[in-house]
Amino acid sequence: MLITRRERFNSAHRLFRDEWSKEKNFNFFGKCSNWHGHNYDLFVTVKGTVNEETSFVVNLKELSRIIKQNIIEKLDHKNLNIDVDFLKNKIVSSENIAIAIWGEIEPKIIELGVDLYCIKLVETENNFIEYYGKKHKQ
């Protein structure tokens, strides 16, 4: 069974490669090579079986705590390119953010007795990423 928790955060970033000129960055990334921000929706989906004693796949309060402590508190109202340790030296695309979030929370979610199934990161109403980890073939 799959169960999903949604959290939200607001962050600034830019898509930029330091080794490229400003012009090359603009030609490739467009306006996104400039500083800008998003109101992100983060969906964390876990997979497990229903516990007969609790009737839960996972305690959503615990799942929410893990997401808030390890992700939201680190990303909300932050500059993703500068302020976030697990995004250092990366192009801060939605793809890389989703991969990094997976890496930060997967071990803690496994401790809850479920598997991390999917990270869905909604950047805009038109753009979102779904990441299923390295073990799943896309």
C-alpha cells in the first residue's frame, strides 16, 4: 500500500554553472539563470503493509516530523544555492533537489518500517518531478 504526505516550502535559487559565462548560462537556462523563487509542494510517498495492531502503514505524525526536521526546516525561506548543505556544489534544478531530498530522508524513513517509494516535487503549476530512487527503473 502507498501513503503520501504533503509538505510545502518556499525557496529561492538559480540555475547556473559557475564555469560558464553569464551569457552561456542565460542562453541555456533562460530567465532561470537569474535569482528567483518558488512555492514548492513536496509529496513523500512511502510503501508498506498495514500493521494489524495500529491499522496504519506508517504513523503520519512521524513521517511528517522526519520531513519537517530534515527537509522543510533546511529549505523553507532559504537560498538553495547558498544555504543548504546537501545541495552544495550542485545545479539546483528540481531534479537535483528531489534526488537530494531522497538521500536525506530515505534512511530515516526505513527506520519507520516502510520503504520510500517516491519524491514528487511540484515547482510550478505546470512543472513537477517524480523520483523513485536509483533502485527503480524509470
